[in-house]
Amino acid sequence: MRKFWAWGALIFGMLYFILPLLGMTNFSLKMRRGVYSLDAYAVVLGDPRFQATFTYSILMALATIVFGVLLVVPTAYWVRLKLPGLRPYIEFVTLLPLVIPAIVIVFGYIRLYNTSSWLPLTGSITGTNILLMFGYATLALPYMYRSVDTGLRSIDIATLTEAAQSLGAGWTTILARIILPNVLVAVLSGAFLTFAIVIGEFTMAALLNRPAFGPYMQLLGANRAYEPAALAVMSFALTWGCLGLIQLVSRFQKGAQSAT
Amino acid sequence: MSSDSSAAPPPARAPFRLPLHWLGAAPFAIFVLLFLIMPTMRIVVGAFQTPDGSFTLDNIRGLFTTSILSAYWISIKISIASALLGCLIGFSVASAVVLGGLPKWIRGPLLTFSGVASNFAGVPLAFAFLATLGPVGLITVFLKSQLGIDLRALGFNILSFWGLTITYLFFQIPLMILIITPALDGLKREWREAAQILGATNAQYWRMVAFPILLPSFLGTLALLFANAFGAVATAIALTGSSLSIVPILLFAQIRGDVLGNPHLGYALAFGMIVVTGIANTIYIWLRARSERWLK
Amino acid sequence: MSFLTLTSLQKSFGPVQVVKDFNMSIEKGEFISFLGPSGCGKTTVLRMIAGFETPSGGAITIDGRSQQNLRPNQRNIGMVFQAYALFPNMNVAENVAFGLKVAGRPKAEIDARVKEMLGLIKLDHLADRYPYQMSGGQQQRVALARALAPKPQVLLLDEPLSALDAKIRVSLREEIRQIQQQLGITTVFVTHDQEEALSISDRIVVMNAGKADQIGKPADIYNRPATRFVANFVGTLNLIEAKVVDPAANRVSIGDQGVTLREPLGNAKAGDTVSLALRPEAGSTAPDARGDTALTGEVVSSNFLGSVIRTRMKVGDSIISFDMFNSPGLVPPTVGETVTLRFTAGDLLVIRD
Ligand SMILES: Nc1ncnc2c1ncn2[C@@H]1O[C@H](COP(=O)(O)OP(=O)(O)OP(=O)(O)O)[C@@H](O)[C@H]1O
Ligand SMILES: [Mg+2]
């Protein structure tokens, strides 16, 4: 009896998730009347605006990841090593982006960094790009920080640092050569998650008027029928790929740990 | 510090090293201040300011008009509905897998899939549901042509309260599964056995022991899912355009083009969002701390 | 008829037989300990009594009533777990009241009984505390009170003390014993600590690989181990290999020294090897020591342990260790010295495997 209900709940849940995925895949293949075809994909992939916005978002994601790592790894390391009393506060702050909706944060950017302000970031294209990248870094902060901090917990950073110092290493060397390789898996999983978040992000890019992939998808959705479904399939595959890589990487780490 | 004065004088450099420690956290502090705290404060302060900068409560008062209140009300309703259903369905699935005696191998794939699905939000999610429950979607067409059920005629519309709720569930349910599975794992076998040997039936065990233990996690996750749905902008816009007047869509339109005719009313609108999600998350953090204390 | 009987109890997990033909009769009010090494099946037997595991064979009766087909909540049994297993969402009083509450007792009766139970474990002042606010020892006492509150017919304790530190372990085991005697409740106590079992039990069951090797009073188990396993597991007995010289006269030789035993050798033949046990405190090397039997050997080691001095000497192929009480005049033997240990022949036990 218990098993019956258990299977029932599981199958109901699976149906709920499989049907939309099936629906969008099915729809994306129906552009040509009467037969299944990859026309929708061909149209999307051939669209120069797709190529431009997708490239833009990938570059933004990579920039966000680099900036996020440079910001989070030294900070998390330093806080654990020298300022442990600060940890609860930092942790609280890094969780704030989950509480404050992205639309509110970007609203603040627009008012704070407009052309007539002390830091007119939105005045130039480069400035706006940088602002958007900072915005993405803020959105990714909870995931990045948590991931890296957990990674640091599992290694004895105090001993590693002292050992490196006794061999004459400077701070940059310690961070780049000792700490980073040891938390690489944590950094990577934070990076993949950041990538998944940035690549389809809509709100910030739309309100800052940047030609990113998210607003492009929305625009296409408002005007076309089949192409959006093709985009949804590709996005899902991309998300799946990123999170699959996280699984792979962390499994790899487990294997490496049990081997030593 | 002063208690050291009787000992040998410390090296002259020592007092100057203290600020250097703090400098290590400075880049992070500056970043967070500039791109998280200050923008948010700007909104909060702006909500209480007139255009020329003096203090006022008019903006907040301005929220209490029928159209804005109803936007909040629909937003809150959708968030509550999708959070409640997400919790219930997610809980059923998680407990089926953890406690229902299903094969062990299901667990790993389920959690991996939940991780992916809970991040599959935004624009593409809306497309997936349009392609499924929209006017020419997979299920709509199937029901109409094969079973003769016309969803439209029954009053169902994907661009509606229920349409949005069902769509949100796609990321709400997996999030619940991800959070509640560890809590279900935390139910010790001994608690069930201790209850049984003391004469409790299975129902009594659930009512008096397991459910109260899970309740904080359950309510906490409810609050988190609520905030999650309340702040979701992209899915709503991609799904409904501007046909459904919920707070995030209203705010989006206001930022784009001052549809309310008063820039500072936009601040108040955003401030209201912070207040609602802030309350929900405070509840979450508080309840979570409580359940962690128990499960120590 | 005994109060709790286990008849040819068996349990297999898949192909592995964990409990083999376990027989035991326990009288009303008795305190029985199951003693044995890790993995020998103690917990499994206990869980079968409680109804959490279904026996693969055999029968369990309590007060003449078969427990077969009774679910745990239909049996009238109290149980204390190693990890306390207090309900974390209830305070002490609510935990203790749980069994009465699910049985639907009136509130006044529950309150009175909870009060009585808390008095019994001397924790009246902590009634409002939650489990996470208490020490392990306190939690385990609450668990005991919770198990006893519904007046069970039988109390089962599965290594209730092994998560606690040494001092509390000793005081709590005495408290458990005293409460058990006060209430006269039939109790089965599982432990792998022999001192624990010896100090508080009416009878001990020494378990080995799913079977009861020996059942007896603590003194019997300690002084007259029935098998080599029991001798090894309980106490620090010397096991000495001896060669039978003359079975009719009970004569054996240890190394090349002849000894006459009090005990019959059974059906051993001349030339057979038998195992003898000797308690370390049975003999002495002091010049005025008395005894009808003596063994001479070379001292291998000598350790000062506070109240006693433990010396190990080599006789033939066997190492024999013996304890002498420390006294100011005593000169401890030195390594390499030859000493003579005197004891009564009756102290040498023949071990049958
Ligand atoms: N549910 C089970 N499935 C398979 N094997 C089991 C199960 N429960 C116990 N066993 C096996 O049965 C044997 C006896 O276990 P049991 O828990 O009764 O030992 P124990 O005497 O209580 O040991 P300990 O002192 O470590 O608690 C062990 O080898 C154990 O691995
Ligand atoms: Mg055990």
C-alpha cells in the first residue's frame, strides 16, 4: 500500500516535469507543416541577432566568473584565516541577493549610476556592460561564496599558508598556487552555476538595455511561434549541461579524495 | 591591550598591523556596498522622499490605490498558491523516495534532475509551458482532438492566475525536493521505533513526532518558495507579456516608462517588494535555525 | 513457566544466519545481561523481542502469551536505545508522557505518572528542558523514564551507556539497577562491557556468533567459564595448555611440571592436550604463600598497576600472569628471576570447548 502511493507520487511528479519538456521539444520540431523538422533550429541558429546576443551573454558569463572568482576566493580565504569573527556577517550579506529581487537591485543601479550621478556608469556602453557584469556577480554571489567557503572548510588553510610562508611565498603565490588549486572543484561548480544563471538572465539585461540572450529570447517569443520552443530546448540542454558538469566535477573530486 | 602594559613593550609595528587585516576584506566590502547595499538603500530612501528630496509618506500612501493593491494581491496569491502546491507536491515526491520504499537508485537522478529544473526558470520556462498548455500546446491539442475536452471553453488560460501558478511550480517543486530531502533523511529510525514501542500507531507517530519535527523546515521552505515566486519577473513577462498585472510586471513597466506617472511611486513599489520578500525570508531563516537546533 | 521465554530463536539476513538456536527463560523481575563482542547478534535478539525484526524461526512468549504476529505497538515492552532517541520536539515531561498519551490515559493520571517518573530519575527540576539542552547522561535517564512510564512488562536496554563517558557510565548503571529492583521489572540489558554486566546482573548470557555460550550468575560466569570463548571474553583468566599424563588420577603436566587436578578430566586420554584456566588473583609468590600446588617459571615482565602488581611468567609454552596486592614490604619480582607460584589445585579449571 505504501509502495503504491510512493510510486503514484513519483510518477505524477515525473509526468509534471516530462510533459512540458516533451511539449516544447515537440513544438520546436513542427515548424514545417505536417512533418517533423529542424527548421526552427536552423532559423534560430542562422539569425545574426541570435549569434550576437548569445556571444554577448557568453562573454558576460565568462567575465562574471573571472570577476566573481577574483572577488570571492581571496575574501573567503582571508576571512577564514584572519577574520573568522566576520564570517556570520559576510554569510548574511551573501544571502541578501536571494532576498532582494533582481528587479529591485537593477532599479537601484539605474537611479544610482545614471548620467547625472557621481559614477555615471550608464553613460557609456562600456560602463553599462561593467555595471551589468557587477549585477550578475551580485546575483551569483550566494552560490559562488557558499560553494567556495564550503571548499575552504575541507582544507586546513592555516597550515597550508604557514607552510607556504615558511618557504618564502608571497600572498599572490599562496592564493594562486596553493589555495586556488585546492578549492578548484568548488570554484568550478560555482562557475557553472554562475554560467547557467547569466546566460538566460532577462531582467537586468532588459532594464539596462543590453543586447543579451535573455531579452532576445523574450522578444522572439513575443513575435514568433516555433523558434522560441527551439530556444527553450537549447536553454534547457545548456542548463542541464552546466549542472551535469557540476555533478561530474564533484564526483571526480570524491573519487580523488577516496583514492588518497 | 592596556593589561599588557606591565609586560615588555610590544614591537612598535604590532599596533599598525591590525587595520591591515581588515584591508583584506575591503574589496569585498566595497563591492557589496556599491552594488548591493547602496542601490537597495537608494530605493528604500527614495520610497520616503519627494522628488525634491524632503521626507514624505505620500509614496507609500500612493500604493494603497485599487490597481496597485490588486497587483500586490494577485502577486501574493500566485506566490502563496505556487509555494503551497510546490511544498505539498515536492514533499510527496521526496517522502515517496526517502520513506516510501522505492528503489535506492532513484534518489541520485531525482536530486540531480531537481537541481537542473530548479534553475530552469525565466524566459525558456515560459516557452516550454506555452508549447504545452498554450492555445496550440501539446496537452491542449491532445485533450481537444482525442478526448474532446476544450480547456479554453472550461475557462483555462495559460496567461492567467492558474497558468502562471502551474508554470512556477516547475521550479518550485524541485526546490522543495532539494531542501526537504535532507530534512527527511534527518528523521532518525530510532524515533519511529521509540514511538512504536511506546504504543503509538503509524498515524500517531506522524502526527506527534515526525510532522512537528519537519514542520519548521516545511514552513521555512514555504517562505522561501514564496519569495522565490514573488520576485520572479522573466517568466511572468515572457508568459503573459503585460496582460497580467502583477507587481514585478508593473515595476518593470514603471522602470521602463514611468507608467504610474510618478517616479517615486516606483520606489515605493520596489520597497513593498523588499518588505514582502524580506518578511518571508526572515521567517525562513528563523524557522530553519529552529529545526537545525533540533536535528543537531 | 518463566515470564519471558525465547525458544530456538533464529534470524537470518539473506544467506547469513545471525542468530542460531537461541534459548533462554527469564523469570519475572530478573535482570539479565546479554554480553558478547560486536556483531554477535545481541541487538538482533533484542529487536526480535521488541518486534522490530521477525524471527526466521522459534518462538517468544511473555507471561505465557505468544508474541508472534504482534506488532511492536501491540506488545507491552519498554525500550531504551543507545543514542537516547528522545523526541527532539518535546520537552522532558512531554517525552515521558508520550506512551501514556498515545494510550489515551486521562490527563490527571498522565501528570501524576510523569511526576512520579521524574522523581524516580531525580530530574524533576528539568521537566521543561528540551533534549538538546541536556547532557547525554540526563537524556538517557529521561529515555529510561519514558520507557518505564507506561508500566511495560519487560524493559529492554540496548547498550544504553556506551555513548556516555566513564564516570557517568558507572553511576548510571547503578541507578538503572536500583530503579529496576525498586520496580521489580523484568529487564534485558545488552552490553559488550563485561564489568558492566558482572556488576549489575542477576544472570548473564554470554553470546558468541549468534548462540548463547553460557548462561549463569555473574560469579559463575567469572569463576567457572564453560568455554574457552567465555574464559577469554570475561575477565583476564590465564589459559594454560596442559598435557594429560594419567586421566584416571587427574594428572597433567604443564611444561615439564606435573600437577594433580581436583576436577575429573572427563574422557580425555593420556597424551591429549587440555586447556586449564587460572584466575590471576588465585596464587602468590610470597614465601609464606600457602597452597597444595606450585608452578615455577621465569619472570617475563612485571608491572606496577597501583593496588596490584601484575607479573607474567613463562612456564613451558604458556605465559601465566598473576596479581599480588601491593603492600609496603612487597619486593616486586624482577625480569629474568625464577619464581614459584603457589595456589590450590581447585583453582585450576578444566575448559571444555
Ligand atoms: N538489517 C540487517 N541486514 C543485514 N544484516 C544485519 C542487519 N542487522 C544486523 N545485521 C548483521 O547481523 C549481525 C549481528 O548484528 P547485531 O546488531 O545483532 O550485533 P550486536 O551484537 O548488537 O553488535 P554491537 O555490539 O556492535 O551492537 C552483524 O553481523 C550485522 O552486520
Ligand atoms: Mg548492537
